[in-house]
Amino acid sequence: FVGLFLGWLHLFCGVSSANCQFAQVFLLRILEMAQGHQLSDNTKERQLPKDIHTIIKSLSITPELNKQICCPTCFNLYQPASAPWFCSFRKSPKAHECGEPLFEGEHQQHPSASSNLPPCEIRHPRNLYVTQKLSSWLRWFLSKSNIEQEIIDWSNKLGEFSEKKIFDIQQSEAWKEITWPSNPSTGPKPLNLLVSLFIDWFNPRGNRKRGAQQSMGVFAYNCLDLPPSLRNLIQNTCVAGITPGLNAPDMTTITHVLKDHIDDLILLEQGIVMPTSQYPEGRLVRVKLLMKLGDMVGMHKVAGFASHSANLYFTWCWGSAKDMDKMKLGQPRTKTEVLNAARNSKEAISLARKDNILRETGVHWSEFNRLNYRDPVKQLPIGLMHNWFEGVLHHHF
């Protein structure tokens, strides 16, 4: 308890390390006075480290974060140890390099006043992209004592209702169409989970739509196997990444910040053995992405479809904007058509060719197309309008 309280003071209240040490001594004295005797040296309270950072580390509450240097212009990512001075990304083999500086430097004089050494230059990354792997978060999520049982209880409860009464996504056709490999002959039964990915951009300076605009993006997972009352709670949400500002990536550069997330989802599709609350020795956990949630602008960008202002902007059919006055449904798109157009866009060697494919098909490449089990046409619902979901209408004026 003492360790958790000190961690809360430091992380949430901004109490300094020195004052946390003072608070630790003060709390131990209160415990001794309450118990009427001095605490022995072998008690947990006495064995608590003095340094607040060591205490927080011992509590295992710090998420595993991955930091990469991010180009401010094209969002291409680099490992800190091997990043060049300038971004080397090309939008196509024939395009010019981005060339944006990845670092900003400052000159510092040698600490010795009598030194004749020239000032040294210290460089700092201009932008960092910080992510949390879903696989890492799941280890913590499934260690919570109630999660697995809540998943089982909700599944059993849904089984009690008639198939004609549909009120949850687990009763949908999209859910039922997801297939899993056969269970292993030995060991605990695998835990198969479906997740949603919410993607949206926000102004870090506030929700106002007027004045100076900046844009940062958030990627957040939720486990759809949980009952609706628990599904979207903050404590059950995995914030997988926040894109740095000042601008949002476009339909081409968005692939850079999505790649690591898709790599993780491909790994989770095969399954990872991890300890859970009910199976401390380990259980095979498999995860698939059922759907992405967001507004139309964001979803078209990340899912590989043309902008809402384009002619062929419908994700589910070949209807065109110029024929909307006819009020007729277009020919439905198919998974094969969309994937073929997306691959052609990815393999195009010039920007002109990519633009032609986008105009002719309304499709561009998306990292989500690497998930073989996904249907890019059927699994793209549009989230609630911002005015209702985020409650920002009063900030628009």
C-alpha cells in the first residue's frame, strides 16, 4: 500500500523524488504509531526501496513503451541508434527523398572555462513516436482477476437469448464469420479475442475548430469480448500510440505509423502463450482485429480508400459522386477487387501511376491489407459523429 501511494504521489500529483522520500518516512512513522510498536527490518514496508523510481519499477505498473524518431513531414520512423540526420523516405522509387531534418542541435561550451576545445553540438530528435504493443498490454490486462470470467459470463449470457434478438456485436454475422485454428491437443483451452481499433485526430490545444490548428492522432484498442458495460472503460482501453504533431499524416505517410501495429496484430493472430489470472503458468492467447472505428475522413485514410471529396469515395460499392442524384446503388465492391487495386498502388513506381489507380478505383495501399483474415469492404463501420461521441459541438463556434 505504501508503495502504491508513493507512486501515485509522484506520477499523478507531481511530488518530487525528495519529497516522496520524506513522505515515505512520515508514512512509516504513522504505521508504527498506529500499531504501537516499531516496524521490524524484515517487514515489506521497511524493505521498500528509498528511490521513488525503483519503487515504481517494482510495482510493475509502468507500460512497455517503444520510442522511435519520427519525421515531422512524412512520419517515416527510425530507430534512435541508427537514425540519419535527414529523412530518406521516397513516396515512390522515382520520387525525391523527403530530406526533412530529423534533429535539432544546440551548442554547449566545454565545462572547463580554461579549455580551448570548441563547443560540442548536442542533437535532439524533433519528433518522437511513442507506442505500446497490444501484446504487451494484454499481459497486464489478462492478469486482472475479473477479465477472463467476465468474458466467459457474457458469452454464456448471450447464448441464452434467441438468435432473432440482436443487441450486441457478438451476435453479428461479421463476428460469426471469423474463424480460428483448431485447439491444441494439450494444455489449457486457447483464449480467442476480437478487438476494435479506434483512430482519430485531435487538436492538442483544445477542441476549437477556429484559430490555429494542430493535429495529433490516437490509436486505441478495446476488447469486444467483454460485456458492453466494461468494454469501453478507460481501464480496459489500450492506448497503442499517439502520433506527434503538428500535422496529421496523409494517406501515404499514415502507413509508417501503422506498420508496427500491424506487425503486432499478425503476431497475435498466430497466438502468444502468456500468463493470465486463471492460468498463471501460461495460456495461448490469439487476437484478431474485427473492425476499425472513426470518422469518415480518418477511416478512408487508414483503410486505403479515396477521400470523401473524391468521385469514387464509397467503400462498399462502385457508385460515384457525380451519379448521386440518380439515387441508385452501385455495383458492390469485393475483397479481391480492393486488394488487387491496393497492391497495384503499392507496387507502382511513380506517383502519377499511384494517382491514376486512385482515380480509377478509389483505392490506395493500406497496412491493414496485410491482415489476410480481414475484408476491407465489410469490416469498416463508421463511428458516431464527433458532436455526439465527443461532445464538442459547443467548441465549434
